Amino acid sequence: MAFTSISNSIIKVGSAIKAELLSIIKNNFDDIDDRINSLEVSASKIPVIKFYVLNGSSFSTATGLYYWESNDNFTITNAYIQIFEKGSLAGTFEVDIKKSSTNLDNPSFSSIFSTKPSINFSTASDYAKSTNQVFDGAKIQMAVGEYLRFDITQAPTSGVMSKFLITVYGE
């Protein structure tokens, strides 16, 4: 729906009020309401974590690469990894984000995913983003003082991945 201008002929002084005028006014209010709702939805999504790893290393897994403590209550709505340049890498790059409600001790963390974000280098292109991640609905609610931990569960083979980005959104 789009905003419709009201022509001068419809609001001419002395003319009767027509259903056409009321319909245009109603549609314009509906349009404004739709736009406000869209802004509220888009404005409420905030990047919780936007963490760049810019130096590569040859490892197959990494536990506790990054920790983050929540200072607000929110729901995790999206999370993905993104590579920069594919290069000659092969295999799969997979990460996990784990949550702890108690402390930073490793045993207390559990994955927020039922399917972890990953990128398969055999089909990936430069600047590819993961799209396969599926959340565990019971673990996406964050409260003040809870922790997220970022782990690499599988690294690509045949080389060193130089840089990547992990992003988590919440609202």
C-alpha cells in the first residue's frame, strides 16, 4: 500500500463528503501504521555481538575464543558466520555459540543451536554467510548476567583461514 494524495477536486469547498475521500484517508492511515510497525521491527534488532577474527591460525577447534556477558534481557533472533576470502581452503568451517546462566566455567555452557552455523568451502564463494543455523528455542532467551561463549567446532582444511566475522542479533 502506498500513500495517496488527496486531490483538490475531492475536497472542494461546498462539495459533499464522498466515500472516496474517507477511503483515501483510511488507506493513508493504514499506510502510516504499516510503516511505523516496520520501523519498530527493524529498529528493535540490535547486533549483540559483532566480532571480527582478523588473524588466522592453524587449529582444528578452539574453545572459548570469545566470551560475552549480557547486560540486558533480550531474545537472540539471528546468528551467522561470514568469511571474507575463500582462497584455496577446503572442508567445512563450523562454529558454536554456547550459553551459561551461572558462570564462565566450561562445563556450564550449552549450545544455543540445534544446527550450528557452518560454511562448506566446496560450495562457498568469497564473503559467504552461513544460512543453515537453527536455534534451540529453549536457549535463545538471555537475561542480565548470562554469558555467551564462542567456539570453533570445525576449521577448514588445506590452509589457514585468515579472517571471519561472527554476528549475533537480538531484540
